[in-house]
Amino acid sequence: PNEDLSFRMFLFEGKDGNYVREKHWHRSIEMFVVLEGKLDFYINEEDIHLDKKTFVIVNSNELHSISASLPNKTIVLQMPLQTFERYYTHRERVQDEQLVELVEKMYATYQEKEIGYELQVQSYFYRLLYLMVTKYRKMNVSEEIVREHRNRNRLSSITGYIKENFKEDLSLEGV
């Protein structure tokens, strides 16, 4: 998370365009809000095209990749999985101006850093969370999705262990 918040918020690293991020996954929930420009997302096998004032929610352990051929202004929120431990969130294709507006306010307030900004950003964040679990939550999740989630969780534990304990390149001879 950011030093002063309970989540991570930043401008997308592909903001200059000519950017591709290959397939990967995270243990956090991610939200990408495009304020200017366009992004192409691929989540599992689905193509999602984001334009100005649109967003996508990427669940924990969802395989995704991103392509930004042109410059853009995209705000990324990475929310710890623990935030949703009592809820299973699921991205829907519905766009919601209120969510985009909240993220814009969060980012603007964070950039200005006036006294008490952390409290204001957190209040917007909690409003965002409320909307996510009430509007974007799927109650009946297929067993296949749950199984894939568990498998990627196990794989994340293994890759996390490798990252922490093996700082040098691995070789067959070394193993």
C-alpha cells in the first residue's frame, strides 16, 4: 500500500503508450480507471476495451494482460485481498459514473495533500468499497472459478517464496 493509505493508488506505468504487460495475476484486487485515452485488457480469454471514463475490476488471481498503444491517464487502485475477505467480488461489465467520479476525487485529493487528505481519501475509498460489494458482487460463483482461485493462490505462495529466498538466477546445476 501507499505509505499513508490502506491501499495502493498510482498512475498506470503504461501512461506514455507503446506498453504491453504480459499475462500475470495478483493476490490483490485491482481497479483501472481510464480518465484519458484508451486501454485494452485481456482477462482470462475476454477482450475488454476501455475508453475515457470507464474502468475494469480485476479480481484476485485472475489471469490478465494489458496493452496501451497510445498515451493515457489511468489511475490504478490495488486493494489488499483482506479488504474483501468477507465478500467475493466479481467484475461486471456495467460502467458506473459514480465509481469513476470517486476514484477521480480520491486521486485529486491525494495529489493536493492538504491537511487531513488521508481521511478524505479513505472516506472516498470506503464509499467505493461499499459500491463494489453491493453493485459488483456475484453471489453464486461457479465451483470452477473457486478452484482456479485456490490453485493460483497456492502458486502465488510458491512464487512468493522463490522471490523472497532466491535472489540470484536459478539454474539446473544449482537446484
